[in-house]
Amino acid sequence: MGKPRLNLRLRADLLRKLEDATRRPGLTKNAVIEQALEEYFEPATRYGLQERLLRRLDDFEVRQGEIERDVAMSLEALGQFILYWLTRTDPIPAGEREIAHALGQKRFDHFIAQVARKLIDGDGLAKKIIDADETSGRPL
């Protein structure tokens, strides 16, 4: 037994769009109408793409929150270090400034190398803090 026959009355503009769409080879009026009815009666088909996009946007929002938390943690650590350094470091006498500058440059180069190594190894302070936070179950 074949498919039941159905007669439809369509607005002129919809009929024109349907005829334009079915001029392409391999696409029939019947196929277009069946697909439209399936999407109308099965919301999962109709909204599947929207739901997937919303789920991905939610994932992006979670990741964005994690990035914001990490940046805030980094800025706070840097701010605390600078505050400590400014309050605890005595001024350098004028005669020792060149030696202090050279020593400071050497220490800075060592510091940058250390930061680079930690970032490459993936075993930095931020990872340790995040791991400790995840084991405690408390938000930072």
C-alpha cells in the first residue's frame, strides 16, 4: 500500500517558494512538506541544533569563568608580592646602584627562566592551587 494522498491549499507566496525549491534535481514537493511536518511535530528535530549550540555556549561560559578566576588569582598574587616588596625593601645607596642593577638583572633572568620552565612543564603554582581547591571542594 502506498502513501495516503493529501490535497493542500497554500498561500501563493508559499507555493512559489516551494516550487522554486523543488526545481533542483532530487528534491520533491512531497519531501519538503514531509520534512517540514516532521520538524513541526518532533521538537527534538526542530530544536536539536539550537540545543547543541546553547550547550556549547554554556561550556564556553564555564571556561570563561575559570579563566577569569585564574586571572584574578594571578593578579592578586602579583599585587600581594609587589605590596610586600615595596614595604620590605630598603632603598639602595647611590654607590651600590650599578651593582644592585646588575644583580637584579641576573635575578630577573633567572626568574623568567623559572617561569618559562614551569609553564612548559605544566607544574606551576596555579595548577597546585587549583588542584588543592578541587580536593577541598571549596571555591576560591
